[in-house]
Amino acid sequence: MTNNFYLALSAILLLPLIPAYIIYKFLPESETNVEGPYKKLNLKLKGAFAGYFLLVLIGLGLQYFILGNEQTKQLEALTAQVKEQDSAIAVMKSQLAKSPVIDWHVKGVVMPGEKEGTRFFFDDGTTTKNPDGSFELIKRSVATQGSAKPPKWICVYNPITGYRVVSLNREVNHPDIAAFDVHFNEDNHEIVIRKPIDINSAEKDSVVAVAGFLEKNPQLKQQVETSNPQLFIKADKLKVEQQTIKQNNLAKPIKIPLVISKQQ
């Protein structure tokens, strides 16, 4: 743009010399006067230089007008381009909000938190659990139609202490949402479980209980088998042991106490 400006300015200043020379060479002598203020300067010019100066002023005025129009057009084009980009960004944000794939961040606290071996479902390997029991996991939700919805439940278990399933289902207004003070942040795709999740279950063998729960959810069972196959092996062994103990208890003879009454 700058190079074009200087080329045009050079042409305006130099090209008038050609007709001025022709006029000076072939036409009879005459005087050209230029008088009047120019930007607070009083000018009184005569002769060929006055004509040349007049042409320069006219040329500069035309150049300013032409360049001004070009700059205005360029500014309008840039403004339109910025508006198009803003519109495209708005459309992308709208599409992102309706994305069929959303990563939901679930945060909470597990009690007792110091126990080792606590596992979370769903867990894609990104779960972090701190010694104080606080945890954060990511659940990727995929929608077949429309936007992806948050997970409807979370399961926390420990083979020593127990397990707990917390419902996150807002569609049926599950009581767990109020009991655990669950808050949903749609903008940040975040779920915060504000009350601690106590996994001191009444079940003595939480491994068996969790395995039984997973048997009712084939899709989840398949995921767990991939990440923790020992869970089901251990559960099967415990089931066999429990069944054996139960059968042994049934096989034991029942002793009926005898009551002897004295006759008077």
C-alpha cells in the first residue's frame, strides 16, 4: 500500500512537467497567477511555476480523494470479514454446546479416604484420588442425538470397606441428588458431590456385592473386565466359599434340647 502511494505521488509530481514543457515550448508566452491562502500561507506565484504548482495541488487533491476511497473500501472489507469471523465463532460455539461428545468432570470426597484400593466407575484412567479422600474423574458422555447428557450414576467401592452407588439422575429427581448435595455446572461440564460418600457398606463382602451389581450392567461389566479382571475372579472364589459354608451349616445336625419335667 505504501509503495503504491509513493508511485502515485511521484507520477502526480513528475507527469505535469511534460505538458508544462510542451506549453512552454510551443505556445505563446502568457502569465498564470496563483494567489490566496494555503494552510495559513499566502501564495503569490506567476509564470510556468504557478501553473505547475496549481497542477500539483489538483493532483494531490485527486490522489487524496482516490486513496481515501480505497482505504474506506478496505476498512469496510475488513469490518465485514471480522463480522463473518465473529458469526463463524458464534456458530462453532453453538455447535460445541450441542456436541454429541462431552467430558464431564465429577468431583467429590470418599470416606474413609485413607484406604488403599478404592475404585471408581466410570474410570477411564484419568481418575485422581488424594489421601484426604477427595477425588476427580472424567466421564465421557456420547449422545446418539442432540447434546450429550451428564452421567446418571457413579459407583465407588473398596474391597475392604464396602461400596456405594450414587445416583446423578436429574430426570427422575433422585433423592441422592439432595442427600449428597450434588451440583451441576452445565457451562463447565462439572458435577460436584458436596457431601462425602461413605463406603462403609453393610455388605461384608463388597467384592461379591459389586460383582453382582456389575452383572446387571453388561456394558459396565465389559469395561471393568478390561481394566480389573481380578475383581470377578475373586468374586467367584468368594461365592464358592460362601456357598460351601452355607451347605456345611445346613448339613450340621440340629440338637434339640430335652426338657425333663419332674412328676410330683
